[in-house]
Amino acid sequence: MDLNPRGVPQLVEWTVESDKEFHLQGFMSSTVSVAEAIALAAFYRPEFVEYEECVFLGFKFDRGGVDEWLEKQSGDRRAVESVVNHVHLWDYFPLTSDAEYAALASLAEEIAAMWRNAVRDAFPGREFDIAVSDGTGDYGPTLTLVSR
């Protein structure tokens, strides 16, 4: 995974010229609000909703929508989870450059690792798959969480 700050134009200016290292504190204290940090934390380590023997990302769960999908999918819970828990990162992170697109594909892997930890902590003893797509053939980098 290449999450090199030097590859993203907005972060390049926060690279300390003397040692060529990204200055995280300078960037965050100048550009990231507490509200933005809270929103990112909720996305990176989401809460989950257990409903009808399925597990859903809390920020994607809608009871009426899930009920409709359960009916359409004849109760196939994995299929419903894969629809509801299908997250296109472009919908959450607007891109302004090719460098950001490349970084977002790498970020998808990091987010998947965080989700794996979060869902494992929330449901010990249960197993889950988190698929990551780099966006080839889909609407940008994508993550999908389903129960095994």
C-alpha cells in the first residue's frame, strides 16, 4: 500500500523541505476540524447494526431498505449484506487529481483493515469478508463487507 503524502498535491506543501518528511501535526492543525476528525473516525471504525441475522455498516443501514432487499433476494442474507454494505469511496471522498485517485485505491486497503478490526471486535467468533476493489470496472475504489 502506497500512502505516500508526497504523491498528493495538497499534502506536498506539508512536507518539511529539510528532511523531506510529511508534517502530520502541521497539516492536521491547519486543515482538519474536530467535526471532520469525528466523521472520519466513524467511517474508519464504523458501528454495526445486527438485523435479521445480518450485520450492516451503521452508516449504511436503513431498515425499510433492508426489508425490501431481503424480499427481493428471497432472504439471501449474504446477498443483502453485499448490496447494503457496498461502499464506493468516490461517494465519500471527492477527487481533484489523478494522484488522489491513486492514493484512494491504496486508502481502500487501509480502510478495509480498520473495518476488519472493528467488525472482529464487535462480533467475536463470527467471520466476515471485506472485499476491496481498486475501481477497475466499477465506480471507483469500493469496499464490501459480508458475513461468512
